[in-house]
Amino acid sequence: MKKYYEATEKFHKKNKMKGTNNEDMNFRLNLMTEELGELAQAVTRGYSREEIIEENVDLFNLIIGNLISMEISLSEFDAAFWKKHEKIMKREKKLVNGKYRVSDFRK
């Protein structure tokens, strides 16, 4: 993960994103929505494996950029990841409306 974080951080520095709209989370959420739409289109229209991978990379880059924009360190993210992972590993798969889900069903 470190090499991806550093590469994305380099991109942010190269483009002088610090303190600009590029670090505004509302702006970034719009970018992620756009990229998620492109991924959905790639999947539903049967694009190639390479194109689907590329759309996932776009989303991954944006997620890492979110961490950088919010000044979340890799160690902080790592701790949050494993905390969440431990939580979701305790969940059971359930059939909901004919589809299997692994979600928090207490809500």
C-alpha cells in the first residue's frame, strides 16, 4: 500500500493540490461518483477485463487521494482497516430478496 500512497502523494504534489478544490471532499465525492459510474458502465456493457481493471484503478487512486487530502496517514488508515476488517469478519452471509449479503443487519 505504501508505494501506491507515495505515488498518489507525488501526483498531488506535482499538481499542487494542497489547499485547492482538488482536496475538497465534496469535489472528490463527485469524482468518485463519476468513476463509479464508469466502472458500472464497463461491467454492465461487457467491457474488457483490462478496461474494468483500469476503472478500479481510477477509484483506488481517488480513495488514496482522499486519505492524502484529509491528511490521514498510512498507519492511521491501516489501524482503521484492520478494526473494520475484524468487525466484518464476524458477520454472517444472509439471503435477502434472493441475493446474498454480508451487511450489518441490526439497523
